[in-house]
Amino acid sequence: MTTTRAPAVERLRHLPVSERRTELESMVAEQFRAVLSIPDDEPMPLYESLFALGMSSVLIGEVQHRLSDLLGENLHSPVLFNSCTVAQVVDYLTTDVLPDMFPQSASAPTALPLAMTRVLWDNVLHEMGAGAA
């Protein structure tokens, strides 16, 4: 069992609990931005489908390695592959990977607005060929 945490996790630990999720979102978005070649001056959409942004299974592997190195934790690529948005990846990290850093009340996953949920499902159905043309 490791007693030393990754520098990024230590940085989170020194923040007030109320600021940790925002900082983690920023860290995760930075990794996705780098892999997807999104310029630093463009915001990384937290609720937009990663696959609509150009994510592929190869790039998921790259993000997995980057986040594992950043957080000092082994992440499971199937979970990342099934997480359709940056916000869902952050939810996974706060609840399953770093739960001691995010008390349940401070990190309860936020529900997607109904319109965003519809857009995500429309994208999935379109990719499966079942969506309207």
C-alpha cells in the first residue's frame, strides 16, 4: 500500500473540499484537451459527448495513461470508454477512484440538463444508425 500520493492528489488535498471538484475538472479537461489537440484558449466542454469531439478508443487509452500518471491510480479504460463526457469521468474519479478526497455531499454527481441528455442520446443513436437522418 502506497503512503505517498501523486502531486496532483496532494494539490487537491490542500484545497478546501468545496474547491476540489472544480480543480479536478480542470485537471481532467486539460488531459482531454491535450489528447484531442484542443487549443488551451478554447474551453473543454464538460457535458458534450467525447466521441462527438473526436475521441476514439486509441485516444481513450492515451487519456487513461495520462490520468493514471497524474493521479497515481490505475484507471480502468472500460469505465473511461463508457463515460461519454468529461463530467462523467470526473464523477467516476470522485466516487470510485478518490472517494476519500470527495465526501459524498461535496461530490454528488450532477445530473445533466434534460437538453444535454437528449443530445447525448441522439448522438449515440445516430452513431448506431438508429437516429433520424
